[in-house]
Amino acid sequence: MNAKSLFAALVFLPFAAAAAEQTFDFKDPKGVNHASFKLDAPLEAISGNASGVSGKLTIDTEKPEATKGSIVIDAKSLNVENAMMKEHMQGPDWLDVAKNPTITFTVTGLSDYKKDGDTATANVKGKFSLKGVEKEISVPAKVTLLKGKLGARTGGKMEGDLLVIRSEFTIKRSEYGVNPKAPTDKVSEEVVISLAIAGACPK
């Protein structure tokens, strides 16, 4: 087995028992999937979440180079407790959700893949799009394939597999034009984003 074949086998070993190709849908009817964000500046800590998560990932165990998909967040679903802060966040100086309704991460590749049972960790490379700005980034992720567990999540209404993803990464808001003039003692330049999502592949 050459190096390329060995890498492909290791990357998708957690999914070896699954079909050659599976598509996981992250539009969760229970509304449990979510993303959260935090800006921790010296004078203020701002945190919030988003419930409008969707997107699909297709994993091909025999042709890993064909893996494709994206995770999409509805920008209007971003929420903070302070009503005025939420209005500013969705306005033109910040996210300008009227012109940029989605935040998207499009997967283009994997690296540093390690497996432990049904769970794997990797650096996921892709294109992150926020407020009309797209940049190449690489983020750490923990991925778990739960075969036959879709029924347990849906109360028996659907049968199939689940793909659970956990990830946390940091971006700089000024690089995406998110109110770059805001004072960094009140609004952190670094934004920590966390994902806790599960995708469904019905049988």
C-alpha cells in the first residue's frame, strides 16, 4: 500500500462499516444544533449563539478526495441577551445581515487525522465566508459516527446514522470587516466560535 492509499484508509477508518458514500444533513428538526461565539475584551465580554444551522456533508469512504459539503449559519439567528447589542450586531457596521444573510464554512480537505474507536480528530481545511469576505482557514474538529442512532435522537421517527461534530476556532473580526474601528478594550479583536452539531443520514 502506497502512502496515499494508507492516508486515505486512516482518514476514513471510523466510517469503514458505513456505505461507501453517505450524506449527512445538518438541518436539525429538533433545533438542537447550534453555534456559539465569544468576544472577551478587557472591559466587556460578549457572548451569544445561533440556532439556524443547516448544510450537508458527503463522505465517500472509498474516494476520500470526493468529500464535500458545507455548514451554513443563518446570520439572523445570531442572538445576544442585550436587545440593543443584538440590533447593532445585525446592523451594517457589524454583520450587515440584510446584505449577508449567511455565514458559511465550505470543507476543502483534512489533515492530521487521528482515530480512536468511532471518534476521529482532524484539522479541517476550508473556506470561511463572513460578511461577504471569504478566507481559507483550518480548524480543529472532533467527529463521531454513531451508526443506527438516528432513531434514538428522533424518538423512532427516523432510522439511520448520525455524524456528530464538535469544533472551536478563532477568527479576527477586522479581517472580515466586522466593525474594525471598534475599540479593542471593549470589543475583542478575536472571536471564538464553537460548533456543536449533528448531521443525519436516514436509511
